[in-house]
Amino acid sequence: MSHPTNEISDATYAELEQIAARYPEARSGLLPMLHLVQSAQGRITPEGIEACADILGISAADVSGVATFYTMYKRKPVGDYHVGVCTNTLCAVMGGDEIFARLKDHLDVGNDETTADGKVTLEHLECNAACDYAPVVMVNWEFMDNQTPQSAVELVDDLRAGREVTSTRGPRICTWREAERVLAGFPDGRVDEGPAAGPASLVGLGIARERGWSAPSSDEGEPAATGSTADTKTEAVAQADTSRAESETVEEKTE
Ligand code: FES
């Protein structure tokens, strides 16, 4: 087997080929291939780009264009733990900005920088799609919900000390390189650790069930409830307004 450089190992090159072979159009495998490069080399290297281009029969510029477009691909070495603090609007006002400032100070790093011991890379992220648990921190893409500046400091201290850390949703935190291997499509057997959705994410579903609301049938392209879509929407809005008014009344009574 030939490959463009000796810096990508034969084993990694073979796994890159294996990923490309999963797809009818080999080029569709580029995203997981880049995750594998990160797993093997700790970042997107020029050698990794060349290997992907070689296997897919495209130019290095094509690969580089993808690798520089998505923020999950890193051109600088990443530490053992990528700690992402959400500073998007909701998390920011709930304490995300304060958490990020505290961690920068505590770790003595700026945004997208790694601690001197190579353990933690700190980055601010824009919405982790977990707004119902704001403010949210992610470690190697596992959720740490409802954080505070103090809990975030304890989190990074535990990670740097090598103590086992679990996501607030269950799974043990692995290293960034291990997580990148999973993103490349090589499961680590931990997929069933922890719940798929927490209570805060299911509140809306509970309300819908309580009130008998359901989504339109996808088979028929018609709303499941009787009446037109407009009527159904109007009814849902009216019910939501009633619900809001009821909860405001309850709040007033409890104040
Ligand atoms: S705003 Fe932070 S997870 Fe959405």
C-alpha cells in the first residue's frame, strides 16, 4: 500500500480508506475521515489533508476548504479535554459569560487556547442545542448541564487531576481523541450510557400529552386533529395562551 507520507500510519490510512468505502460516493466520507485524522494526530494536519485527498481523488484545497469551514475541525493541537462554554444569548444571560471569564482566569488561557500541561483546551461555543439546561458546558461534546462558575472550575480541576468525570447526563468523559474516533464512526460501546433526553427537554412533550395535542400525520399530509391546519394552529395558540394565563394566576397566588 502506498500513501503520500510516513506521518499518517498505515493503520490510520487503512481506516481512512475503510470510511471512504462506506459511501456510494467516497467523497461523502470526508467529514468522518477528518474526525479520524484528529483522533490520530490531535488536529487536522497537512499530512492528514493530503491522505484524505489522496484516498478520495480530490485536491488538498478541496479537503482544506471543508476542514477550515467547520469549527469542530482544529488546526491547532487540542488538549486531552476540549471544554466548550456556551456563550450564546440564553446561556450568556444565565451565567455562561461569567463561567467563560472565570475559566479563562482560572486556566490562564484565552479563547481557543490550551493549558500549559496540555490537558484542557478552552473555547466559547455558540449554542449547544441544550438551552433548556442553560448555562451549558460541553466536555468533548458531552453535556455538563446547569453549570455555575464554581462547578465549572471544579470540573476542569478534576479533568486536569485525572479524576473520573461523568457528564451530568451519565456518560463517562473520555479524551478528545477518543471522542473524535467515535465521531469518525468507530463506536466505543458507550452509546447507551445515560438517558437520551433529560426531564427539562421533555416538559413540552408532557404538556402535549396531557392536553391531547399531536403532530399532523406524515402519511396523509393532514393534521391528526379534525379541522383545518389553520384552525388547529389557532386552537393550539389559544390553549397555550390559556395555559400561560393559568400559570401566571398560580404564580400570582403563590407570591
Ligand atoms: S444558548 Fe446555550 S445551549 Fe443554546
